[in-house]
Amino acid sequence: MAKKLYVGNLAFSVTDDELQQAFASFGNVASARVVMDRMTGRSKGFGFVELEDDSLADEAVNKMNGQTIGGRPVRVSEAKPQEERPRGGGSRDGGGYGSGGGGGGSRDGGGGSGGGGGNRY
């Protein structure tokens, strides 16, 4: 079964092909992908390599961690499964610009009927 490795601290100029070539000596590379920012099209400085042989993948972690790819020493580890993330945009539990705040009482901390937080509009 194939094992996926995380490769961090990549130079922004490293391509998928260069990443694949760097790990080719550890057996058949099923895939090699540099993660790109969707908005800018620029590398995010990390990627993933999938090696078909688990024992060679473990060897790659040990031998490639700290090695230089594209002029930078990379961090290599076994990739962690991606956690489930909620879909959609943003949080729905308040916060953000202009959401006001809780609280009450006056500004100076004294008693009385001071202005109570909340939205100012």
C-alpha cells in the first residue's frame, strides 16, 4: 500500500517534477505535488509525495529530512490524514467586524445605567 509523505519548507520555485525526482531513489513515486495557493497561483512552500513501498517511504523520511531541495533544507514526515473541515464561508457564531460585543454597564466600571455594548448601528 502507498504511503503519503509531507514535505515542508520547500523553496517556492520547486515544481512537482523536481519533488518527484528528489524522491525517485526511494522506489516508485505514485504522486508528487507541490501545494499551490488558489488565489495567487504561488507555491505554499510544502507538498506531498506518495511512495508505493511503505518501507522505502520510512527510509525516505529518515534520509530526506533535512536534505536540500531547491536550495532549502526540507522537513519530511509521514502525512497526517486531513481533518474534516466544515464547508462554507466563515463562522456563524458572531464575531467579526461590527458585531458589537456583550456586556453592559458603563464604561468606567461604575454602576448605574450606562450604555450596554451591542451593535452601534
